Amino acid sequence: MSPSLKAILMPEWLRAWLQYKLIPALGLQTQQLALGTLQGIYDTLLLILLGTGFLVGGRAFMNGQYALPRTTQATALKWAPISDQIARRADIPREVPLVLWFKENSMQAVNPDLCTGIMGAYDLVRSGEHACFTPGPISDIEVSKQLAIGAIEFKKRCPDVTYFTQNPDTLKRCYLAYNAGSGAADRLDPNNSAYVMNGYDEAHTNMVYSDVELGTVQVTALGAWPAHLAIQSVILGQWDEAERPLSITLLDISTRAYDWISHSIASLNDITTSNSTPMSFPDQRNLKDADCLAEPHLLGRPSLRPTLNPVAATPILTQDVHGCSYGLPGIDISSTEDKSSVLRAPISGELTTYTDRWYNSTIRIENDEWIVWLLHPRSYLVKEGNVKRGQAVGIMGAIGYATGPHVHYTIYDKINETFIDPRLYLP
């Protein structure tokens, strides 16, 4: 656009009046307007992609691989975060609560006439440990309760399974133990059991099924194992990039572009990310999963210590120390006001980024005395190499095994060769 045309469309006096009179009078700031406009453009793009590409691509992938009905796919997408939370507490794979629900009642929020509830819960009701579930439609709250019951019962019957278990043979044996009991799982082959394999393929269709209520019958659809394959496909974090639909790739690219542009605008407007914001901890901390932590070294260089909270915007503790079982103990930190908060480098050092075996995006920073890990960022703001303490390194997200935007923050003491409680070095 030529300067003369610009002058006609936006005269200098009008530009000055907008900048120095109207905007200040409205209490607005230039960077807020820029970021707000950018956020609006991004949200519109995201809505279009979600409405056209994401759902279509996801459904095409699922229909091509597993052929779940669309209504069931929609229910799985709705309940996947809840299933993950329940599975974490019970320490079983994240898909299991949904799989059991699908097996029991095709993901319909209705108690059967037999009164045992959507999760079956047969033993609990028959033993009198739990009251009979009232037949008929139930609320989302009741669905959540019954999903939790099913998760607990699943863990009881297969105690060696964990949240990270993905071995097919182990999962098939666990499904058999849940449905037929631990004794049957020890004696029988899941691949020959209607409890697990019925309806999986042509070779495992119309299998014989024995039940104390129904007797021995031949059924057309029962097993939980095919549902596991289907529901697992909705967990986008487990897809390799080469397997993702184009819409998922576009969403990922647009998110990273938005994060980079918005951070650049903030940097140009001198928005600092180096302030230390205090974060409260409960008076009585539950550190039952802290056996792998020890005391940090006392000497060394204070300038190397990780004394900065990695979350820039009003950090809040969402889960205290956990992670000893999988070798990366730490705490979960989110933000009360910004679910896409900037993540800062708690220490100066050498930064690397990678995706771990649990599909968690990861930022790792190491100096002469310390190593820190920041898990689940949705974007990296810097290239690998040296970073300074307080430098913006990423955007908080929920990539990998995460139910919502947060950062899992871990500190390792290289001098004492031990993990430490991050609370010791937070403001």
C-alpha cells in the first residue's frame, strides 16, 4: 500500500488521536489489543479446524481402523479426560474405565434392569457391599462414580497392571480377570475367551459365554478387547506424527505459531517473565510418594540453584510430590489465570527438548550442579542450547499423560546424586 493511500485511509491526526486519546481513555493497552486480536484470529481458525478437519479427520481415522459408531466416538471424546483422572487414581491404563463401560452398556448412561450398574459391579451388589443400582437413566455424576468403582475393581483383580501398561497380552489377561475372576484368568487363555475376544474378528465371533445369570450362551458382541483398540485411538497424544490426520498437524502448527507470535509481541513490549511469584503449599503436605527424594547439597554456587517458579503467571500447586514410581518425581504447577502461561527456565544451563516414552513433551535444562525437567509444554519458544535463568522457554500445555494444562516440575541434585523436593527452592 502506497504512503499516499495510507494517509487517505488513516490520516496522521486520526492515528495520533486513536493512540494517545481514545485507547488511553478506554483503559486499553497496545499489547493487550494486539494479543487480543491475535487470540481472536487464532480461536476462529481453531474453531474452523475443529468443526471441519479435526472431527472429520478423527472420525475417518477411527472408522477406517475400528468402526465405532459416531455416537460412541462422541461419548468417548466427552469422557476421555474423566476416564484419565479415574485411571490415574486407580493406577490402571487411562482407557480402561471407558472400555469397561463400553463392554457393559455400550456407553449408555442407563442402569440395566439387573440393577448392577453400568460397570457390572456384580460382586459388590451381590455381596451387599454396595446397594442395588436403580434401573433407568442416570446422571453424569453417577456415571463418574460407577466408572471409579469399575476402575477400583479392575485394579483389585489385576494388581500388577499400572497406568503405563500397554502390553496387549497383559491387558487381555486383566480384562479376563475383571470379567471372569482372577482364578479364571490364571487358568484360561484370553484369546479363547468370549469375555475378551468375542467380536474381535471373524475368527473370534459368536463365541460361547458362560454367566451365572444367563447360563451358557452364544453371543454376537461382548468382549472388551476390541473396544480397547477403538477407544485408544482417540488419545491423540499416542499418535505418531506420520499417522496424524492433516487437520491434527494443522492444529499443532497453528498453536505453535500463535505461541511464538504472542510471545514475540510480549517481548517487544517489555513484558518481563523474570519476577518470582510466591506459590502457596498446604500446611499439611501428603508426601507418601516421596521415598526417592533426599536432601540437597548446601554448598555450591547460589547462582546455579533453581530458585525460580517455572510458571510465569500466578502459579498454583495442582498436585504435590509424585512420580517416584516412574523415575521422575516432582510437583504439578498450573496457573489460576492463564492456561497458556509462559514457562521460564528455573536455572541457566544447557536446554534440550524431546518426547519421552510416555508421549510427554519435555524441556530439560542442566548446569554444573542441577538438572530440571518441565513436562507437557505445548510449544517450545527457544532452540536447543544455552538459556539464561528466567528466559521464556515454552508455553504450558497438556501434551502426553496430562488431564489439563500444567507443568510437571522435577529437580535433580547432581552433587548429591538425588532428586529433591522442588518446594525447597520455590519462592
